[in-house]
Amino acid sequence: MFISLAALAALISVMALLVYPDAENQTGAPPPTASDAWLESFSLRSYRPMLRLAAGDDERYRKAARPPSSMKRHRRIQRTLLREYLRSLSQDFHRLHRIAAEKQLQGKRADAGLPMDLFEQQIGFIFQMWSIEARLLIQALIPHRINLQPLLANVEKLAADTRETIPPPLRFRRA
């Protein structure tokens, strides 16, 4: 049973690397650094436009204002932009995960559940990304909404959990 779970986890990890390779593999540049300063400045606010792209609320406007051929092109552009946001979100998630894993190793915490929580969050994120990619493929044929809230909640939870591992800065009081 344990061996089959380990094999499944390894297969999922390999598939995730094939689907969402690091920035280093795509551009030849080293991946952005994951630091405490980056973590403190991280926010999901930059991903708000992604919600609008996934909602598809402007369908009535597109039907009234544009011919069907340009509507298809518009939806294709929306899907392309959404995939770019998803790629960026994936890179940020992996950066957060790397920081959390490093902090866990540095702290040598006695909490045995933390590595498993990190693993579960990573596997959940991968499955959510695959689900969204499948829905984007279907959306090419049948326009529909894509709910990104669970994916964003997963990233926000990892960010909050990781921020908790950072020790507060030392402050000296003046006498």
C-alpha cells in the first residue's frame, strides 16, 4: 500500500514538472529567489484579473458587440492570458513551498505533521491546476465559468502558513 502511494506521488511529481517546468527551463535564466522579503511582499492581488478572465461574465456583451468569428478569437485570447496567470501563480506557489520547506528544515521542528501538510498542499495544488487545464480545454468548445477560488485559497493558506514560520525581527529598545 505504501509503495503504491509512493509510486503515485512520484508519478504526480514527474507529471507536474512536465506540465509546469520551472522558469529556468523555459527562459534559461535562474529562477527568482525565494526569500523572507519576497514572502512578506507576496500578495494575491496581482492575480485578481485572472478571476475576471475565468468568469466569462462578458458573454452577452461579446455576442452583442462582435461577430461570432471574433468572439472565438476573443475567448482564445482570454484562455491564453489565463494560462499565463496560472503559470505565474504556479511559480509563486513553488517559491512559497520552497520557503516553507527550507524553514521547516532550518527550524528542525518537532511537528511531524508539517512535512505531510506541505506534501498534501503541493499535491492538491497540482490536481487543481490539472483540473483547471482540463476545463480550459473544454471551454474551447463549451464556454463556461471556471472557479479559481479553491486554487487561490490553497496558495493563500500556504503563504499564511509559511509566514508563521518566520521569526519576528529582533527589536532593540533604547534605554
